[in-house]
Amino acid sequence: PVQNRWVGTFDTSLIGPGIHVVIVNASNPFFDDASCTFLVTISFRDNDLIIDNPTTEIGLGDTYLATFRYSDFYGVGIPGADVSIDFTGTTDGITWSELNDLGGGNYSIEFTAVHSDNYIITISASKTYYQESEDALFIQVGEKTTSLSLENGTAAFISYGEQYRLVVRYTNGSSYGLENASVRIQSTIPETGISYSPSFTDEGDGYYSILLTPTATTTYVLYINASLSDHRPWFISFTLAVTTIGSQLSVELTQDIIYVNQTSIVTLNFTSDIYGGLDGATISPYNPHSVLNFSAVTPLGSGLYSIEVASITPGSYQIVFTAHAPNHNNATTTIILTVIRTPTQLRIAGGTNSASIGFSQSFGLLVFYERIDGSPLNITLGLLQLNFTSYDTLNYSITPLAQGYLIQFLNTEIGYYEFIITATKAGYQSDAVQFTLFIRERAMRVVMSTPIWVQSAELNITLQLVEDDTGNPVTGAEVSFKLYRLLDV
């Protein structure tokens, strides 16, 4: 006691929480007894709420029994607590049962998954004179098991211009078809070149179809997505290869054997396996020989095309033609074109093959070098040569004329000359003729009057030398004479 005062210490750990009435009695001999009362309110702080297995994954429609313990600072369970629940996630996506007080501060609540989602559930517990405490439970509600299958297989091939109907089936874990799902093509690679409706058509019993229309020849990869509320979404890929349309190129020749510089018309027919004759195609010879000349290709319509070909050089040539049209296979065809030299003839004017001339007479030989594949036609710029087979030769000159060639000889020597005339030109056949030229002495005669000679008088004789065949006078001759006495008078 201190100056008639007493101090007492209360150990509240030995007393349960709540409001406690404390009665203090005082007595002393020779004094009346006295008493007083006061209230002590005890509240427990730092309580714990601990959920067993605070993380779990359940399926849609499944239940989960969550157990937890609410205890004070000393680990003593707190029974009879008030429990509240709050959660984040899909509204009405999860429900729970009434609180089950297991006693001793242990509790349980059963949660039922209504919609698939991830839920964070906060469980709070409180009790009078006990500090509130809470803990969180994470429940992942999985979607229903599903499967998405490609009824056409994982890949397909079609030709350009064709459409393709793709069918898929969306089923649950029990292989029952899921209707009213959202099934669509999420993306394609490449992104362009194929068209389709925004979503698949629901055919019933989980079957969905869509019509694909490619607009280019390539390989497409389509990524397909199927989803349904509370069901696991599926992604699947499908490959569609769009190939070019088959095509054929056939050929007809006007002539497969032509002369040099003659034209052959090639007619080509380019057809499609689907559309028939293909107009607007690109037709060209592939890597042609340099001596071949081609005209521009002329479209004739209905897949027909024509092109002219000629050559300046004889030979046999293989020509490959290629044809290309958009979204079609390239087509080729081959022809063999034989180019031969133009047939010719070499002839001498008048048809003779020999001549005889007098010494120093001028002589010209007219010859014709002609092509004979049609009406005879003079060949200009031909090369004419003379090959003498006789021992002696002559000088000559060759002059091209508008029609034919003139060979002029310089006959300075009397003799017998035999030679072969040969005519050649690139792209033309050669030809030759033989000719014989005889250069003889020129015959002449004396033309004179018969003089009368008077004895002892001068005798004047006048005479004229002339050529036998032409009658032309001969000049520059050496004349000698001799007198004979034929008759005595």
C-alpha cells in the first residue's frame, strides 16, 4: 500500500476476451468493509486466418471444399466467427455453400465453378473482441475439354480457278459435337490472295464449313480458331496448295522444209484444261538459233497464234516454243525446221555450149544464174568463176547485168579453150556449165581486078583484103606478090 492506495496487476492472458467485472473488497479490523467494481474489456489482436491449399484448379461445374482456420495470436482456434466472402472474376462465375463451423476455429466452405475463369476469393473472419483477419484463395476454373479436327485432312491441292470447301468439327471431351460455337479463320499466310466468308457455317452436330476461293497460285496456310463459352478454345492450321492449271501447246507448220530466206508460218494452239483456248498468252521461241529470224506473234483468237520463221543459213533446226498464261502451267512444244539452199540453174543464152571465133574478134558470152523454185528469177550478186580444163587459158571479165552476167574474152591467142563456168551464192545451190571456145585464124581473100599489062609499060595492080566471114577490110597486112608467065603470046 502507498498512502492508503493499493496497486494490482491483472494478467489478461489467463482470461478469455470480453468484458470482465472486477470487484475489489477492502477490510481492516476496526473498520467497516468496503468494496468497489470496475470493468476490464479484453480484445485479441494479431489473429490469423489461414486457408489450407490456397491455390487449386477445378473444372467447370466442379466443386472445391476450402478449409481454413481462424486462430488468435497464441494459436488458439476461434470458434463461432462471422465469415464473409468476396471475389474477383466473372460475375456469378462461382457460388459457395453455407459456412460449416467445424469447431476449434476450423471452418469449411464448398465452392462451385459456374463459369470458367481465374478467381481470387477473399475469406474474412471476425468475432467480437477479436481482430478481423483474412486470407485469399486462388481458384482456376478450367474450360471444358474440347477438340477441333479437320475433316478434309491437314492439307489439300486444287487448281487455280477451283473453290475448296473446308469442313472442321468442334467436339467436347466426350466427342459430342459443339454447336453455336464461333469458328473462323484467324489469319492466313500469305495474308492476301484467298477470299472466304467472315465465319464458318454451322452445319450441326459440331460440323462447320467454309468456302475458300483462292485468287493466286501459291501455298496458303490458314489458322482456324474455334471457341465457345466455358469451353477450351482451339487453334488448328490447314494448308491449301493452289497449283497452276494444266495447259497444252500444239503446233502446225505451213512447211517443215523451206528454202533459204523463204518463210514458214507456224500456227500454235494454246489450250487450258479448264478454259479451253487461252487468249492473251505469251508465246515465244526459247533460246532460238541466231540464224533464225522470227516475226512478232500474231494472236488469231480462241487460243491460236501464228509466227513466221525464216533463215539465211541452210541446216536442220530444232525450235522450242514456250507459252505462258497467268495461273497456268508453262507449256512447250518442239518443231524441226529444215532449211535448204534455193535450187538454181546456170544456163547459157541460146542454149549453145561452144563457139568458134576468129582471132582478135571480140566475144561475149551471156549466162543466166536463176532460182528455179518458182518461175525462173535472176539471182543478183552471184559469184561466177571460170575453171579452164584446157592447157591454155584466156583472160576474161564478168559484168553483172540486170538479167544475167556477161563474160567477155580477150582472145589474144589462137587455140582451143575449154572451161567450166561455176555460179555460187550463199543460201543458193551452186551450178555449172561447160563451154568450148575455138579461136581460129581469120580467113581473108583478095579482091582485085584482072589488069592488062602492056609490054614495056608499068603494071599497076589494085587489090583489097577482106575477111571471109564479115567482108570487112583487113588493114595492116603484109602483101607480097609473084608474077608467073602463064601463056606466051
